[in-house]
Amino acid sequence: MGEGAYSKVFKSNFRNIDLEVAIKVIDKQRIGNGLKDIKDEIKILSAISHPNIVNLFEEYEDAQSIYIITEYIDGKDLLETVK
């Protein structure tokens, strides 16, 4: 779906059920000192539930990457969905 300086985002189905999700794969090597910020973001997203904020379903981490699984929002651009 997209790619940034330190991550890629893929569209997938969640646990073999008919629910589309976005999976953000963050490369720990590229993020450098931003690792704490990413972990803080995950902690905040897991603690809140609001209809205007993307829901965090799960997160995983291995030696190379962090995987953030959120609800998939179908649309062209996030800013266009809130107008």
C-alpha cells in the first residue's frame, strides 16, 4: 500500500477471517533513536478507543522489525476522509 523512510504498509486479512487490516512493518535498523517514540505510540493506541482514531488490533516485534496491525481504512487519503 505504501512505503516510507523506515517502514512499509501492506493490506491483508486478519487471522483468516473476512476483516481487512493494514500491517505496518517498521525496520528497526532504519528507525535508529526513534524506537522509543514508536513504542510510545503503540502504547497510546492500545489504550484508547475512539471512532475517529484507527484501531490497533495487535503488535509484534522480532529482532529486525516491529509489526503494527491496525484496521484498514479504505480511501484515497486520510485527510480526505475527515473533510
